Amino acid sequence: MTTPTHFDAAARDWDQRPMSQQLAAVPPRMLALAPFAATDHVLDFGAGTGLLATAIAPQVARVTALDSSAGMLQVLQEKGFANITPLQQDIFAGLPAQYRAIVSCMAMHHVADIAALMRAFAAALHPGGRIALVDLYAEDGSFHGDNAAKGVQHLGFAPAALQQHAEQAGLHNVAFTEILQIQHPNGRAYPLFLMTGRKP
């Protein structure tokens, strides 16, 4: 994972960023395409200030919000959701439970070893558990601009490569849907995918 310094510094104003306001369209679309059960315990990977966690929490039993940034999780905690548990750690440090679903929005491109991340996701799911992961399709590096300062490890993803990593980790029924186009200040539109799959 990236060092959380950039995110700690930005946490207080994160939800007011134009980019965050565009990303607010993701949770309802994800819920429509990958609905959850009232009994589910969901892991939100790279939860940040809770874009996904706060939308999913009313639909499920519990959400564990995993992030390496204490500042981001503090902002999330202040939103006062009783069934969201913040967890500040690296996913590769081992997780305290198994989950019915793992969700993520715009966090995977901060992880260098995607094959290891898919293995960690598969290991953290109950049999029959599902993934619903949102990130950028492959781009030319212009989306973030200062990629190094923002801890960017991948300039988006080619679905075929991600699918291969997921299937090698033991996930099945891997599929991709375009879920949103981000309108960037540079005048370009960047498409985001929703990647779904399940553990047998």
C-alpha cells in the first residue's frame, strides 16, 4: 500500500473534492449491479472516508473499513455509522475475519502486487463470497498527474490481466462492466470498471 501521508493530509476536505463528488455516483450503481444481503459482513478495501462503506452499511449487517490512513478513517468514524468498524492496517498483515463480500473503489491502483492482492481477497472471502471492485481502465498516466507523490502503482488496468490474476487466485465468474466516466479537469473522460467475481 502507499504511505498514507498524502491521504492523511487530504482527509478533512476529501469528500468536497470535485472527483469525490463524481465518485458518489458509484455506490448506487454498484448496489444495483451487485446487491448485498442483510446478513452480510462486507470488507471495504481502501475505504477512505467511506464512499462505499456508508452507502453499503444500511443494507448489510456489518462493514469493516480497511485503510492505511488514520486521517481518512477518522473522518469516516465521525459520520457515526454504528455498524462500520474502521481497521487501520495493511491488507497483507492478515485480516481478523472472513467476509461475504469485498468491495473497493479507486484503491487497487495504489497496490504494487496485484496478484498478491487477489490472493489476499480470495483468502479473506467465505466460500460463495463475492468481490465488487471499481478502478480505472488502463490510462496514460494523465489521470492523477503526479503519480509518484500520490502513491500510484498502476496506470489503470487491462481487464484481461486483472481477470487472469483473479482466476489464478481461485476466483470464478470474473466479469467487467463500465460503471462510470470521470470527467477530468484536463477535459478528458476516464472510464471506470466494476469487476465482479466469486469464490466457489
